[in-house]
Amino acid sequence: MLKASALYMVIIIALVIGVICSSLIASAYFYRAQYQKTARYSLLQNNLTSGINILLAGDDTTYEQEKTFSLFQTETDTVTINRIFWGLYDIGTVKAFIQKDTLYQSLSIAHTLDSGKWAVLYLPDDERPLAVSGKTRIKGNVFIPPAGVNQAYIDNQAYSGDKRLIIGKIQNSQKTLPALNAARLEKFKELLDQKHDTISILSGDTLQNSFLQATRVFSFRKKVTTLQNICLKGNIILFSDTTLTIDSTASLTNVLVFARSIIVKSGFRGQCQLYATDTIGVGQRALFSYPSCLGILRFGAITGKPTEAKINLQSNCSFSGLIFNYEKAKNVFAPLIDIGKNTKIKGQVYSQGLLEFHDQAEVDGSVFTATFLYQTSFTRYENYINNTTLDESLLSPYYLTSDLVPVATSVKKTLQWLDLK
Amino acid sequence: MVEVVVAMAMIMVVFSLAMMIFANVSQSALSVKKVQAEAILRDVLLKASQASGNTTQSFNVGDFRIEEVVQNYQDQKNLSEIELTAYDVNQNKVATFQQVIISQHE
């Protein structure tokens, strides 16, 4: 019996061994394939990091077409890097590839703060002292006129803050405000001077464009437009030659907007850079997350009736980023930044002209202004601050700024990781 | 009797084939040593991103000797190129990493 079935038993054992061997070979193959994939991904990730470091610290800071090069002159280290001007910041894109395997990363790049130039308050020397009243608190190093700082009694309120008036080091300021970076302003001018003739229609309720793709530009020309019930995210620029209204139902993330005037409705929430030539009005309870920007840019002389360049944030707003104004040619009206009651700014305010704070306004960061303005129903005070908090210690130590403002170092860091593919 | 001999021959052939396959698969399997060396190099690379100036140094981590070479990257003042190589006890190259890092000397 045993003798008769020996061959069958051997065949069955051989089959079992065959199955085991096949599964062994298959598992070894898949394991090896997976390992090679991981190793290749790791190498690509390494090259991607190298590309990012070159973008952040390389000597070449030009905005040219993308460049493809070998990192270490070997076969598996090719990267493509590109730098895009994106308002206050730069956007870098890096692509690392080996044959058909590719990794992409885009990031926004900002600058660290120069502690030597940084100040909670910079008020140029116009031979007048700074006057504080009410519950004003100024904490941090300041540059103020040699005339110093005095207590004042305005609007039926005496000064009731810290006895030191300024909690920090006091240094003398220069006659003029430190200037904004001319090179970045020139980039803004170039962007604004480009022709955006085509009227583009924003259709649909959501548009997201990666920084790894070409910029989507929408120009409304002279058509008064309201952005509502729309979500725009990423590599998108909106241009308008007239007033552009942004409703609270619109959501803007990392988008650039250039218009003659911009009206932001109450309750808006977003993270965007808004630039106007005339006015920017922000309604109550608006919330701009970091990094956002509100800026007035005037490169040419005003033709026709002179108008006041004004940025106005109404009460209870929260803003994180930079608010600034720039006028190349001097206008009859000094540009004004008006910060409403209970409005809180985390970041920087730079005003070439006037800066007005209403009750309980707060800046956690830095204020550079030519003149402070305080107005009551009957009187207008210059270089007076009332019931306002300026405190640099409340700003995040990780805060990064743009090289547009005069407190940035040349050291660049990653501000935001944007797209990873 | 012939059947038994054939069966024996067959089982011997099958076993020897199986052993050959097993030996081949085990031989070409990934070395744990290589994976370990790569993990160590990754860790060293993270710490070395604080490196400054042109340096060449060698140090031991576990069973591996790590050779670290930091040099200026393409004459750019703020960039350095770091090359890390791990050698085993027999001085065979196990893994290598190369990356451009930001110099800390500014």
C-alpha cells in the first residue's frame, strides 16, 4: 500500500514545496520593489530639501524662469527650482525627479526680524514730543523724537497707565521714517504695469490653483464687482480698475487682490493680500489670519482731484500681518491708517502719513508712523495716543516679515508650506 | 521498486531546487545593516544641519563608522554640502547621504 502511493505522495509534497517557493519569491519581489520605492522617495525627499535650502539661502534671488540643474553632478539628483513674486513674500517651488518619479513642494518665503532695527514704536523726529493718555500701554523698545514722551489729558482722561510711560529702551529717532524696500516696491510696480486687458469671469463657487501651476489672473477692469459665495485659494490674482467688494461669504486664501478701492464686508474671514491705490475699508468683526496684508500703493502722481489714501478697519476686527501705505509722490492729503475700536493687530503697521487709533485698539508687534492722529468731536490732536496698547512681547517669536519693511534681515525662512505632491 | 526510486529522485530534486530558491532569496534580501545605517545617517544629518564651516570628521555610532564631510556648496556663502557615509566593521561602505544645507556662520 505504502509502496503503491509513494509517487503520489512525492508529487503532493513537491506541489506544496512549489507553492511555498513561489510565495517566497513573490513576497521577496514585492518587498524589494517596495524598498526600492521607499529608497527612491527618500532620495527625492533629500534632493527636495536641498532645493528648498538653495531657495532659502542661495545667492541667486532673481525672479527668472525655472532652473533645472544637477545638485551634485550625479545621475539621480536633478532638481528644478523657481521663485515667484507674491506680494509681500516670495513663493518658491522645487521639483526633484528621477526618471518618472517626481516630488514637488511649494512654500512661501519670508524674512526674520532684525532685532537692531525692530521697535514697538518708531516715530520720526518732528521736534514734538509723543503724548500718551488714558490706559495707554507701550511695551518694548522705541525710537521717538528727542523731545521725549509726556502724559496728556485729553477727552476728559488723564494718563492712567504704567508710571514709566514706555516699558522698554528709549532711543532717538531720525527725521524721517526708515524707507520701504525699493526693490520690492519696483516688483509691485512691474506687476501693476502689466496689461490685464482681458475681462475674465470667475465662474463656479470654488477655484483652487496650485503654485506649481501657472498663475490664474482675473481682471474685472472697470466693472464694479462683488465677490460673494466664492472660495478662492492659491495662485490667483484679481485686478480691478475700480471698486471691488469682498463679501463675508467669500473666502480668500493666499490670493492677491489689486484694485482702485477695496471694500471688505463685516464678518469676512480670510488670509489674503489686498492692495489698493485709493482706499481699503474693512467692516466690523473681520478676521484676517497670518500672513495677510492691507496696503496702499501709489506709484504715480494723482491726476484730477486729489484723494486721501486711506485704510480703515472698523471696530472689533482682528488682523494678523502687515498694514502699510506707500505714496511715491507727496499728495495734498497725507495717507491715513485708521484702526477702529477694539481692533487687534498682530504684526506690523507702517504709515508714511497718519495713524489713528480708536479706543482699546491694540497692536501686538510694531508701529512705524510719521504722525499719530487722535480726533474727538471738536479737536484734532497730532502725536497723541489714547487708550491704546502697543506691545511687542505679545507677538509670536516665530513671526516672520517681508523684506518690504525696514526691519527685515536678509535671512529667509519658510513661512508656509503650500503644495506637496 | 522502480516507483520508490523515482519518488526518491523526485523528492531530492524538489528539495534541492527549494533549497536553492531559499538560499537565493535570503541572499538577495535587504540587509538589516543597511537599513540601520540609513536610519543612523538620517539622524546624523538632522543634527549636522547645525554644522558650520568646512569640516571632515569621523566618528562611531554603534557598529558603524560615520564619515562626515562638510564643504562649501558651489562657492555660495550661505550654503554647504554635507556628505555622510557609513562603514561597517569590515570597512565596507553600507550607506551614503548627500544634501545641501544652510550654513550657520552668518
